[in-house]
Amino acid sequence: MTRNKQVRFIFALILAAAMMLPASVAFADGPKGPEKPPMGKEGPVNPKYEGATGPATPPPIAITGPRLKPPAIPHSDVFDPAIIIQPLPAQSLEADAADGGKTQEKPGRGVKQTATGIGAGLTLYDSPNVCNDFNPWDGYAAVNVKSDIWSDWYAGWAPFAVDNGYYQAKNLTFSMERAVGPGNEYGEDNASVKIASNQPYAGGFGSPIIPVPEGYRGGKVMVSVKYLIWDHDTGGTFGDDDGWDYDWASMGVKAGAHGDYATYVNGYVRGEWAELTNTIDLGNAPDVMVLLQGHSPGAFNSNIYFDDVKIAFIDKDGNGAYLKDCTTAEALK
């Protein structure tokens, strides 16, 4: 496939995908998280709810490379770190509360050197039933069609971002990450995807349009993804007061890829691999789309990683099956 055809293909997919941002989202039922509801300024924040969102105004834009004028790095038109959008998104307050006042494990260490059920430090453990592991290097545009590495997309999973003056798409990077995720297994054909900026941003990766398999209409779809939020919190002087943990990860699932609404779950775990899981009713939708997103309301060094997407369809009788592949084979050629 030629580069121009691939860009048009991915551009069409992402225009169908990214017409919203989360106005309200939910805690993920992952292996880690606060044992008690996080506290906001006005009391406890509801720890479990789902938010369906519609089109954003203006809508997010598709990101296609190369971005040369202005370049994605260094950032331009930057905000002072002391300037943060007000009022803060509810999710930012929840993210800061969920962190429980913790700072980095050690100065400069944004990933904890501890083991959980799904990973150890930089390393994400292998797991079954993954339909997209973001691994084969020739699936990345920067490798396959020589796009710029800061606007990368992977095998039909294409980047998008809000661009409204405060959130500026040009200051957000999308790239292959060969260390976080692989960790001790660093090497060829082993990667995660990264969304990063030290400026305010809202953006992510949209999946290809995924048809609902025959026999599963009217059932449910369950989607999960592993994520890691780099813990940038030093508390100012390390060990002092808690810093601003206002960035978060989220995953939206759309029943009907061309529709305006998605249901989101949030991820607030910092410094280690965790999992987001989202199950929604399909209704009569012929297809679905998945949105992996990061959001930071201020000029923080925010890095969010995603890996190992799983998608299972469940019929009306409760029988389910995992997809073996949720990438676009054509985009790998």
C-alpha cells in the first residue's frame, strides 16, 4: 500500500472515530486503585459510574505526519506550568485524590520498581487473548512509510487530538515506545504506544472500525487495555507536599463506529502497569470503535503508555469469544 493511500485510509478511520472527549468517565475495575472513594473539594467523588459523551466542539482533529512546520518537538506557543485550565476537569480532581498524596518512588523514577500481577517495573507481562500488542515494528507508519516518529500510527490505530487554543495538537506526540512495556525484554518487535507532552493536551489513538461478528448483534462487547501513567510527581522538593497529579488515561468504546457517543472508563493508577476494562451493550450496532486517550490540563511532563488490547464479544445467551486480531492487515503491508 502506498503512503498516500495509507494516510487517506487512516484519516478516514479517525474521522469516524474521534468526535468526542470524555465529559464524565468512570473508575476502571483494574487490579489497583483506591480502597475508599477519592475525596474532592466538596466531599467524596463517586468511584464507579459510566459516562456517555457526545461530539466535542470543536471536534478533535486527525494527526497525520510528517509534522514539520512547526515541528512537534520542541513545543511552541507554550504555557507556564503555573497556568492550569479552570475549573479543573472532575477527572483531574479524581486522579489527584486517587493518588493519595504519593510522590515518585525515588527522585527521577516515574515507574515504580515493584511487581504487580500484570507487570514489574518497566516490563508488562504477556497475557492471553490479546488482539493488538503494538509490537511488530513494520506496523508503525514511521517505519513502514517513513512518517515522522512523533505523529506515528500503528496498523489502523490512528492518532487524534483536541486543538482549541489551550489544548494544542501540535504540542502532543504519538510514538512507539521500545522500553516501557518491553522493559527487560527490550528489543526488536516489542513495543508499546506512547502519548506525551509537557503542555496541556487531550488526544489518543482510535481503532479501526471493528465489525460485530455474526451472531453477536444485540449482545455486549468487552474491551480491556493495559496502561501506565508516568508518575511525574516530585511534590516540588522531593518528599514534601503532594504535587499535581492531574493527568489521566481513559478508554472509550463506541457501539456504532460512525455514531456520536462513546462510553468511557478512567485510569488513575500511577507509576505502574494497570488495566482498564469497559463492557457496553451493542444494541443493533454493526460495528464498534475503541478510543485510547490521555488528558492533561496543565504544563506537566505527562507520558501515558498503552499496550495489549483485548476485545471480546458476548452474545445474548452469555457466550463469548475474543477477537484474535483488531488491527488492520492492510495497514501492515
